[in-house]
Amino acid sequence: MARRLRLFKEQMTKAGVSPSMWSTRDDHFDLEHLEVKLEELEAELLEINANNEKLQHTYNELLEYKLVLEKVGELFSSAKNKAVAHQKELEFQTTVEGSIDSPLLLEQEETTTKQIKLGFIGGLVHREKSIPFERIIFRAARGNLFLKQGVIEHPVLDPLSGEMVHKNVFVVFYSGERVKSKILKICDAFGANRYAFSNDSSKQFQTIREVSGRISELKATIDAALIHRSTLLQTIGYHHGQWRLLIHKVLQRATMDCSSQVVAIFQVLETTESPPTYFCTNKFTSSFQEIVDAYGIAKYQEANPGVYTVVTFPFLFAVMFGDWGHGICLLLAALYLMIRERKFASQKLGDIMEMAFGGRYIIMMMALFSIYTGDASTTGFIKVRSTYPFGVDPKCHGTRSELPFLNSLKMKMSILLGVSQMNLGIIMSYFNAKYFKNNINIWYQFVPQIIFLNSLFGYLSLLIIIKWSTGSQADLYHLMIYTFLSPTDDLGENQLFVGQKLLQLVLLLLAVVAVPWMLLPKPFLLKKQHQERHQGQSYDLLCGTDDTLESESQSIAHDHDEFDFSEVFVHQLIHTIEFVLGAVSNTASSLRFLAHSELSSVFYDKVLLLAWGYNNTIVLIIGIFVFICATVGVLLLMESPSAFLHALRLHWVEYQNKFYEGDGYKFFPFSFTLLTDEDEL
Amino acid sequence: MGFSVTTLIFAVIGIVASLCTRICFNRGPSANLFHLTLVLTATTCCWMMWAIVYLAQMKPLIVPILSEGE
């Protein structure tokens, strides 16, 4: 049946009919009925093909016949005209030269006698063979014949080869049977086709009419046959894909039912690879997903960090960029790209423009968050005696205490945000492990990581909040250092709350315990799991000693699943060290939040206000120009990518590094056009 | 007192935004869950930003020095 399907596919390719790519939901197909149907269709197709070939052959022959008749008719007409002219000339000479009247009459009588005995043969010969054909015929008959050829202007379909060939029509006049037999042999040798016709003009016309009628009739028959064949092939194409899938399924089931170790027809490749990964995105979320995929494509059914990235990425950018004025500039640029969306989508853009257009929604989100964080940390419009309700107190601006205060604020803010982000990442790893039912990763990876991070840096965040709330003057820097160096000493003026010393001791102990907790149990538990599986395989192996193939199969599986304890241990050691050191360096890397506003203040104070102070129009214009160039060139075009890259690194290192493996591969959809390689069954 | 009130305001804004998103962009359970996640994450980030700045100014150790002559 697969052979028949291949035959059908080949016929459809020749006829230009493409099989339909969608298969119908027709579950009522029975295999026996399918086989009978395929058999019938194959027989019908072969019969149609044979009939078509026969009809085409006859059609081509009739076409040649018609051409021969037309050309021969022309030759006979011209010959008759010449004869008439010759006759008149002879009569004219007789009148002028009366003395030789008797010899002319004798000659004329002799000519008439010869003409009665002449025979003729007509047909078609290849044009490139016409000269040798003519020469050989003359030699064979020793010149006792008359040969006339006519050129056919357009190519003719050859009945034998079915190709278009240039041919000549020929007529041979001869006397005697021996010459006739020679001419027939020469015609056969040169592949010339011969056709019978009469020398009577009226009969010639009648024959032409008959042949034309037959040609028209045959043409109609051929066209009808072609239409029928095309219809049949389309019907086959409609079901072709479905039949193929059904046959594959049945072959596979038959292989399993036979319980044979050797697959009779095709080899099914059993693989332990993970399936590919596919995430549904729209034009808004696709760019954020690209940011995640640049780090790595998710393993099959792994938690997708792209979901939170839609918000947290532009937010972290905004915390660094943090300027509502420049945020508005970014927003206008993004809105321009969004408004011209349809035009730009169908246009060829440069590299930088292409990247900006692709990320237009990221730019919009970054701009909105920048405007918010700019407001939250820079300006305000309400003046009250108590704590400033929103943003930084504007009285702070321009005073000597501005820089120490803002630096302290931003440093603490960085730590708080960084620790929050890392905790989110670790919590995601819990959901991953829970989904995959991996208890080892829950109890010996997630739990110690949470304990370690929050014993040290979570505690630091708590101290920051307590210090802000109580107005304490404790030095957190020294406090954290002496927690490690001399944990049992008196806290002195750095004490923030009652029982702090005891709490710090407990947290320090927890952090110390968490590290070996992360390191040691997992490799041993994996080894134990592997040993249990190994014993199971040994048991199967003993039972299956009688069956050699089964034993070999088990042996292969065993080799594939070999466990290397030292390798697993080293891997876990590296992972633990990476987490511990990463927790420290990732917290420090959050200090990138300090970057932007210093630069903005410098340009504002040193360029614009300085120019304003001169009270000179020309200097003021130059100052404004320099300020605008610095704003666009440095703050928007250089500082924005810088903040973007920092936010990107924070996302990859602080967030995704905590839970994301990213060792999958992307999904590509199945298509019948890719089945060409699979036709070799 | 100001901190608690404003935190409550942020919570209310978050809830209202979630309900509005649910009503205006109702497109199946998966998309709805995605929208809810986005709105809650955005609200939390904005609140955190505000809260950090507010807490830092509640009892400042470094007060603005009004006289530049110092």
C-alpha cells in the first residue's frame, strides 16, 4: 500500500496536482476497505494512462497524415499546371515548325505510355535525414525516378518518440516493382512514415476531410480522458496524507503486536530527548520573550521567566534611568514607532532602526516606569511639615547634605530591590521543582538557598527598614562586618532592638549550616536512586537470560544510564559555590542603580544655569544648544543603552540564574512539505 | 500613619486595575491569569519604589542644611 501511495504521489507530481495538506477527520476508514480502494484506484489509474498513450499515438499519426495529404495536394496541383504549360509550348512549336510534326507526335505518344506505368509513394522523413535519404534513393534506382520534397514550417509530433521534430514531406515517382521494393526498404531504414493517397484531386480533398474529422473527434476524446485523470488524481490527493498517516500507524501497531525485536518495515527511533519548547506570544510580549531566549530557551515545561520580565525589566531600567523629563523623551520616541507601526513593519530598516522598532513596546514600558520613578525620587509639589508624602523633599536639592542623603538612599534601595528579585527567582525554582515532582530539589536546593540568602542579606534588608523606622544611628556596615568577625561581642551603640545579638548568632549559624546542606545530600541521594534502578535492571537481566536480544537491549539501556558520582558531586560543588558567591556579588551589582541622575544634574547645573548667569543672548543660545546636544547625544542615546544593558544583566544574573536551566530548544511546526525525506520507506 | 494609608491606596489601585483588566480584556483563562500577574507585579514594584523613598525620609539622619555658609 505504501508503494501504491508513492505511485500516486509520482503521478500527481507529473500532473501538477498537489496533495491536500490537511487531513480529514475520517475515523471510519477500515484497513481492508482501504486496501481494496487503493487497488481499484491503482488499476483505474494505470488503465487511464495506457488509454491516453494509445489515443495520443493515433492522434499524432493522423496529424502527420493530414500534413502529407496537404503537401502532396500542393505538389500535384503545381505539377499539373506545369504540364498544361508544357503542352501549350509543344503545340506552339508544332505550328511554327511544320517540317518536324511527325517526330513530336511520336515523342508525345511515348511520354503518355510511360506515365501510365509510373507508381508513387508519399510520406514524412526527418529533415536532417532528408539529404542522405534523397541521395541513397537516387543511387538505388540509378536515377530512374523523380523525387520531390516539401518543408513543413512547424515541428511535428513524432508518433513513436512523442517529441516535436522538424520533418519534410516527400513524394517518389518510380517505375517497376523492383524499384518499389528498394524504395520501401530505404524508407524503413530512415524511419520515414508512409501514407497512402490517391492522385485524384477530388478524392484527396475527401480524404483530407475524413482525416480532419477523425482528428477533431480524437482530440475531444483525449481532452475528456485528461480531465477524468486529473479528477481522479485530485480525489486521491484529497485523502493521500490521511492514508499515509493511517498506514504508518497500522505498521507501527503491527510491529508492536508481533512483539518482534526486529522491525520488518521501518525503524522507529526511540529517543530520550526532551520535546521542543513553544510559547504563545503577541507583538507586545514577543520582544520580552526574546530577551529571555537570549539567555537560553526553556526546557520542556519549565517555568517561563518571560512572564515577570514584562514588568520587572522595564522597572529595573527605570530605577537606574529614573528621570521623568528624559522618560517623556523616550515615551515620545516609542509612540512615534508605534504610530508608524504598519508602515515600518513592511519596510526595510537599518540594523539600529530594526532593533529599536522591534523593541518599541519595551521602550514604551521603560519610558512609563521612568516617568514614575523620576517622580517618586526627584520632584514634588506639596510642602508639609511632616514626612514628604511622595518623592524626595525638594528642600534637599542644592544643599550640602543632598549628595550623602541621596547616595545613602540609593544604596539601600539597591539592596532591597536586589534581595527581592533574588528571592523571587528562588521561589520560582520551588515551583519548577514542585511541578517536576523533584523532591530532592525542593528540600536540598530550594530550602537551603532561601535560608542562606535571607539569613544574611534578608536580615540586612530588615535592618535597613528598622533603621529607617526608628531613626537609629547604628552603622549597618560595621554591624554586618562584626557579625562575622566577632559575633559574641557587645553591640554597643549599634544595637537596634532587644535580642538582636542572639538573633544574629542564630542567623549566622543557619547560614553556615545551609551551605553543606546545599552541597552534600543531593549527590548521595542521586547515587542511591541510581543504585535502586540498577538493582531493578539486574533483576530483569537475570530473568531475561533466555532471550538474547532482550538481554542486549537491557545492556544498552544500562550503558546509557551510567552514573558518575564524582562528576555529579563536582557539579553540585560548583553550583553551591556559584550560589554563595553569587549572592554576595549580585547584591553588590545592584549598586548600578546609582548611575544616571548624577550625570543629568551635572549637565543641568554646569551648562544651562551657567549660560543663563552671563545675561548674554549669544552665550545663552550656545548654552541651550550644548545642553540639547548633550541631552540627546549622551543621556538618551548613550545612557539609555547603558541602563538597558545593566537591567539585562541584573535580570539574567540575579533573577534567571536562580532557577532557570534554559537547555531546551525551540519548536518548529510539522509540515507535509518536509516529508520528502520520509518517502523512502 | 501616612505609610499605612498610602499602602492601602496602592492596594486599592491594584485591585481596581485587576478588575478593569479582567473586564476589558477577557480572553480566556490563560490570558486572564497572565494579565493578573502583570498588574499585580507592576503595582508591587511601584509601591516598593514609593515605600523605599518614603521610609528613607521618615526620620532622616541627614537633614537639609538651609544656610549655605556653613
